[in-house]
Amino acid sequence: MTAAAIPVGTGPEDDTVDDPAVDDPAVDDTARTRGLVDLERLQKFFDDNGLPGSGEPVEATFITGGASNELFEIRRGGHRMALRRPPRIVPAGRNETMLREYRLLAALADTDVPHARAVAVCDDPALMGGCFYLMEYVDGWSPMGGGGWPPPFDTELEARRGLAFQLVDGIAKLARVDWRARGLEGFGRPDGFHERQVDRWMSHLAAVQFRDIPGLDNAAQWLRAHQPRNYVPGIMHGDYQFANVMFRHGAPARLAAIVDWEMATVGDPLLDLGWVIQGWLDEDEDRTTGSYVDYTGMPSRTELLDYYSRQSGRDTDEIDYYVILARFKLAVVLEAGYARVVQGTADNPKMEAFGDVVLDLAVRAADLASTTSLH
């Protein structure tokens, strides 16, 4: 199993690490989400904040969610929105993450970055048991919907190529946003971003480590010695991949929205590109297995790097550093989930698959560190 096999969430660069975002389909959504949206209180929130649909009843329908967040469709008087909130038992720091997400969405208003428009935020967890926010409802489809690519991308490979370029286009546009002009001072800690990476992730690993992970120390040593020379801070998503975007229906491929901003920070946008490239299956690899998407017909890594560079204005000559860092970081994050399996405390059997993935990531990080031309 390759590292591209499992979509994950990692946690903000300057916060604690979340467990990998793999939900258990055996958990009944209705039971888990019952009462998480109090319609009477939500209606009052609408009225108090002058939101659309005055005098009309509020309706809520569960969309998706799990261990990290719950997402609901909200309808009122012909208006359609999405509500995002923490799960019933709110993990430490999750209310603050809700407010961070909303702050970022609000900051992206009127930019060309595809995103759901921010509508309103509730910073009082007492209202519905957790902070929440409302955003525009995005009419589109997610690659995580199951069943493979939807028509026409299931059969038209040229159209499918467009999905890849649109995926990369999203972070190219994000990298161009002037984060200071958007009021995002203090949103992250861009100074010393790369100097912190190895030590902070090795510290996370030390808290859960129970086995040797061959190659990880080699990758860590290389990363410490080869920090990027051309680092320019910018907004980064933090978990960028097909699992965290939505596309508009039909061809040509059009990115509708980047979603799940809980790991966003001001850091190095090129790490988002490294996150995409680290598990990208190229033409000489088996593109039909080992991933949650079928890469058949997709552009090569080189094509994507060239496209990103043209669209973002950022140099990708040091991409090997970001790929090594992405594999190193992802190995540590997944090891935390696998450690729970070994300890018998995991609540999702899918985490057992992380054991081999971690070893594969660490070896591939070390292999690239030993063969890259970067020096």
C-alpha cells in the first residue's frame, strides 16, 4: 500500500495534531448527529443577526462528518447554506479551530480562490454546544463521494486531466493572496516555519513511538540541513489533496471550492504542492490501485509543477525538499493513529492499515533525500 492510499487530516502547523480523519461507516449518522443543530436556537441566531429568510422556519439536513467536524445543509425561505460545527463531544481546541476557519474564509472574500463564502459565525459554544459558522452552500461534487469519477470524467481522459490542473490551480491562487492585506497577521507563525518543522514533528513522534521507523531519522537529518533558500510566506491549506476540494458538475473541469480549512496557517504554500506531489502516481506507475482516486489519464508530476509555477509565480526548483517534508510529516501523523491500534485504544479498524503506510512513507522520504540533486 502506498502513501497515496489514505486521505488524512493532520492538524494546524502551530497547534496539536488531530487523529487521521478516517470516519467509521458503521457509526449511525442519525444517532451521532441528533440534536447537534437546535432549530429553535438557530432560528433566533438568524433573526438576531439579520440573516436571510426572516420569519421562515429553519430546516437542517446532515451532509457529512465524523470525528473532526459535522456538516449540515441549512434551508430557510428559499435560501441554502452549510453549517459546520464540532462533534457532540468537542475536542480541546476545536471551538477555536472553528473560529480560525471562519476568519480565513472571511479573509478570502472577493479573492479568486475557490471557496465557500463566509456568512456568519457563532463564537458562543453555549448556544448549540460548540462554536459554529455558516457558509454558502457549494453546488458540486467531491472526489470522496465514492464510485469513482463521475461522468464525463469516468470515460473522457482529457477532461480528467483538467481535474488535476484545477486541483493545483486552487493552491496556486491561494499562494498569490496577500495575507497581510487580508488581515491575517497572527494567523500563523511564518517566521522560523522551516526551522521548527523537524523538531516539532519528532516531538510528536516521541510521545507515541513504540517501534523503530527505518529512514525517518535520515529524512529528519537531511531536512535540518537543507531548508529552502527561497522561502516566501503565504497562506497554506495544510492538508491539500483531492479529498479536500469540490468540483462543479460537468466538463470542463472547474474547481468549485477548497474545503476543510482546519489545518490552514500562514506558512510555506509550497508545502501544499509537496503534499499533492508526494503521493502522485506517474505514468510509469500503476495508476488504478493504491489510491482513493484513479490517476489514469492524469498529467505527470512535471506537468503539474510547471503549471503551478506559471500560475503562482513561485519557483518549484526545491520541490524535493517539500516532498520529503510532506512524507516525513505524514509518516509521523499516521504513526500516532497506528500506535492507538497497537495499544488497543483505536476506535476505527481502518487505522491498522497505517502501519505499513508509515514505513513506506519513511523509506521513500529517506530514498529521495539520498538521491535528490538539492544541496
